[in-house]
Amino acid sequence: MNYQWYPGHMTKAMRMMQENIQWIDLIIELVDARVPLGSRNPDIDTLGKGKARIILLNKADLADAAANQAWMDFYRQKGFHVLEVNARSGQGVNRINSLVQEACRDKIERDRKRGIVNRPMRAMVVGIPNVGKSTFINSLAGKACTKTGNKPGVTKGKQWIRLNKNLELLDTPGVLWPKFEDQSTGMMLAFIGSVNDDILISEELAVDFISFVRDRYGSLLQERYGLETMEGPAGMLEEIARRKCLIKKGGEPDIGRASKLLIEDFRGGKLGRMTLEWPGEDRNEGK
């Protein structure tokens, strides 16, 4: 299956971000902790050149704990300020304000020398679809400031939010980039729900998912679904259908329903903590 998705509104959203970057002191970039490199839009580094940078590993509770630490070290070595968060539960969110002050220390000092004090830092919150930007902002604000949803494309336009005397946020729509040069990146983004499910074939997505994770996390699949064998992704998917009593009339396993169940279980963390890419793997070299 070809994994590509770039609806027209994303071009407009990126243009809006480029127009507003001049007012921004800091970029807070959310990534999905299960895909910490693949869920970064490479255009953000160009957009944020010369700005203070924070990377938040969101949904850290769904990712492999050892991988979270490895990615924290990876990004810190590249000069980013990094933090694990779970925007839905609020884990780590209370550390954001102090991290912003740390990341913007040079800017704050330059302002002080010019006689500018107590000016709130302006941060642009960015990320690809469905990484949890709106949930994060609502958690940080302690109230519902933005719309949230479990599918990509909920945030359509920009929105300024004054959090406190020290910080203002610019919420932006989730934006991908025009073409995935590496199809494995597109595939992983489809797994985590950052690509519109309506353009995907759920059975093929599920087979690709099993193929991708079974060597590293096969035991989690066996434990979740009571699988007796690991003989091929298609066979495993059929066994999942039978184990979950997803049967069509006539006794055939309902592969379509089993496929959707598998992907939903992964996205919801019901399979256990999984990370789909690790620092040092061949596809990450040099990035």
C-alpha cells in the first residue's frame, strides 16, 4: 500500500506559520513518542531556524520506556530541550513553564538589557496531525481552549492563547510534508493515526503492522490475543479474528473487523508499550 497524504489545507497552514514566525520566540514541537523521528515534520527545522526549541515526546506512556530515554538523549545531544509528557493525563505538563524559561534564557536576558521586562514569551505549538497538540494546550491551560479529537485534522486554523503572564501560545493545525521519501515513515504515521484512515485499506495496514512489530514485540501480540503461532502476518490476523470471535456468517473469520481492532488496540495502548523506531537504526543514521 502506498502511504501518502497531503490535503490542500496543509499548504495554507504552513504558509500561515511562515507568516507568523516573526512574532515567535520559541517553537514547542510535539512528536508521538512511539515514532519520535518519523513524526517530526522536516520543514519545522527550516521554519524554526534561530528560534529556541523544545521537543515534547507526547504519549510517552504508550511508548517503550527505554526508547523514551534513548530519544531524550538523542535530541538533547542535538541541542533541543526535551521532555516526556502525557498530555491526556497531564504527566510532565507542570514542567513546561520552567522549561520555556530555560529554553528562552538568552532571549529574556537580551530583553532585560534593552529594558524590556516581564514580556510573555510567545511560543508556536507545532506538530503533525493527531500527536495531541490541542490536548496538550488544554492540559497546560487547565481548561478547554481548543477542540480535540482522536483523528487528524481537528484544528483548522491558528489560535492565540494567553496562558499566564509569562507565556502565550499560538496553536497551529497539524501539518505533514508533501511527500514521504521513505515509505516506512508513511506507514508508521498511518499506524499512529496521523494519516487519514479513510484513504487506507485496514486489512493491508494491519498486515503491515504485524510484519513491522512482531520481531520486537511479538510476545505482546501473543499475550493480548492468546496467539499460539507466529506463522505469517495474514495467519496471525486470522487467528486474532477467531480468538476475538469476529466471525462472518458461514464461519469465516472477519479479517476487516480484526484489522480495525488490532490498530485500535495499538493506538490505545492496549497491546502494551511499543516504540516503532529507535536511535541508531539504519534509517535514522545521520538525522
